[in-house]
Amino acid sequence: VAHDFNNLLAVILNYTAFVAEEIAAGPGEQFAAAARDVEQIQRAAERATRLTHQLLAFARREVVKPQVLDLNDVVHDVEQLLNRTIGEDVVLVTDLTDDLYPVLADTGQVEQVLVNLAVNARDAMSGGGTLTIETTNVGDVDSGGVMLRISDTGTGMSDAVVQHVFEPFYTTKLDGTGTGLGLATVYGIVTQAGGTIGLQSREGVGTTFTIVLPTTDEVAAPVETPAPFERAPQGETILVVEDEEALREVTERIFNRGGYRVITAANGIEAVALAERHDGDIHLLVTDVVMPHMLGKEVAERIRAIKPGIDVLYMSGYARPVLASQGRLDRDVNLIEKPFTASTLVKAAGQILSGHEMNTTSPIY
Ligand SMILES: Nc1ncnc2c1ncn2[C@@H]1O[C@H](COP(=O)(O)OP(=O)(O)OP(=O)(O)O)[C@@H](O)[C@H]1O
Ligand SMILES: [Mg+2]
């Protein structure tokens, strides 16, 4: 179901972006109202995207790519987003200890933890307040961990509520604003990373969540030279394999506008036949992962046999059982998560074609 939803959202988001572009190019004020309406559609689709990813994370179906991390870096990266999320009445204070021990975790997931906790804090501080994020080392570098503490000065919780907060679908927000998955997801992410989470709360005073992630002795991968953001296509040909017709068209259109030559196939069998008939080079295969008849992985293997040296980019929002071993994404697999935007897709293709390893994209948060 999540797979289908992500396909639909990719279509909605991208066609909306096309419309938004045309409106923006139109004359003067005439379409201002339409532009605002389109923006509402985009915002709703982005909310739906977050919800799908929340569900996937909760069901532990999300692709996780644990890396050696400095938690301070993640906090820095997400600070702006958090400020926007909590609004003007809540002040964000960060108190970060230098030289944190390294931990092994998925950046996107740690971001999700911070966002979920911040959103809860905001909801508990409707009259304003302070949200504090602290990091400190605990124990020594070999056996200790890094503590991440998120506190608010909000309503706090009664003991009865505290008992249930981590349960899936437990919510006190009865007006339809809560699904009760926020903390259940946080709990899942933290424990999956080998960490612990606890909380202290006092009614009328506030709430503090304390997370400890274990240190890792894995060595951080060398920093890759950042790939150029824009790369002019050099007349390369891309083969797109996607069973969902609307999404296939979106993808074709995005690459065409990006300056690539595109051939498309609705399934693996068609793709193999196309590749056999195609005289020139095919530089990049962009394929869905989960398709009827032939999975993306097999499509890639068979196309590689016909066009050796072809690069492969998988598109999926639900790839874990098919691409990953032991729940982790194999290191040499290029994957773009659905729903993607035009710019992330073109950028990913450019990175791969210029010989850079791409970073797994995070969904829109
Ligand atoms: N910082 C907080 N202060 C006060 N109450 C909180 C706080 N965080 C969580 N809660 C309580 O715990 C409940 C469960 O939180 P959780 O994040 O799991 O779900 P939700 O926020 O209700 O919905 P969702 O996160 O799925 O939108 C909330 O409904 C709220 O009652
Ligand atoms: Mg919540």
C-alpha cells in the first residue's frame, strides 16, 4: 500500500510542480489565486508524504542507511526546519557539547526523531515556551554513548498519559490532529539503533525526553568530494522502467526537460527487448524496484548483460526487502526515494553519470 501511495504522491507532486512553473511564467497577477491554490495542493501532498514515511518507519519498512555520525551535525542541519516547525512563540535553544563520541545511525531517522519530538513539544506549548536540545557524552569512548536530551516548558503529562505514550496509536489529540504514531516511531528508531529512551514529565512544568545512543568504533567513511549540483547532460540516453503509467510519464518528462534522451518501458520484459533493439549506448537505467513479473534487480542484471557498464538508479519508497541485505542498504546501490522531486531526480542522475556515488536521498520532511 505504501508503495502505491508513494507512486501516487510522486505523480501529484511533480504534476503540481509543472503547473506551478507554468503559472509562475504566466502574465502578472492574473493567476495569483491559482498559484496559492496550487501551493495548498503541494503542501497537502508533502504532508501525505511525511505520513507515508512515518508509517513505513513505524512498520520498519523504510530503507535505513546507518552511518558514523556526529549527532551535533544532525542537530545543526535540522535546526532551521525545527525553527519553522515550532513557530514564532517557541524559542529553540541548543546546548551542544563539542567532540561528541561517534554513533552509528541513519541521518534521516535521527532527523525524524528530532522532528517528532519537536512537534509534540510545540503542541504542548500553544502559549509559547522554550524547546531545548542538549547533547553530551556519557561514559567513555569505548563503551559509553551520546545523550540527546529534548526538553520543553509545556503542559507536561499526567502519570496515566506517561504510561502509554510510546504505544502505537495512543493519542490525546482527539480532534483528528494526532495519529499517535510519533513517539511509537521514535521508540522504534532509537531501539533499532541499539539505544534507549526515557522521559520525565510534570504537569504544568514540562517534559524531557532522554535518548542515549551507543558509541561506535566503526571509522567514518571518507568525505566524498561534493558532486556539482548542476551538471549539463552530454547527450546521454536514459532507459526508464516503471509500471505505473502516470509516473513513467512524469519521469520521462523530467529527464527530457533536464536535457536527456529518454526511452521508456512499462516492465522488465519490454525493457530487455528495447535494450536489445537499441543500437546506440544506453548510459543509465532508471528502474522501479517492485514491479509485477520482473523485479528491478533482475531488470538491472539482464540489462547489464546486454549493455555492460550501464549505470543503475533504483526508484522506490519500499525497497528494503528487495535491495537490502539484513535491513541495510547495500553500499553500492543507488536509490532515490519516492516521491521524488524533479530536481533531486535530475541531480541523482547527474551524480551517477559523472561517476560520483550518490547519497541516498531523504524524503521531504
Ligand atoms: N512533549 C510533550 N508534552 C506533553 N504531552 C506529550 C508530549 N509528547 C507527547 N505527549 C503526549 O503523548 C501522546 C502521544 O504522542 P505521539 O507523538 O505518539 O502521538 P501524537 O502527537 O498524538 O500524534 P502524531 O505524533 O502521530 O501526530 C500525545 O497525544 C500527547 O498526549
Ligand atoms: Mg506526535
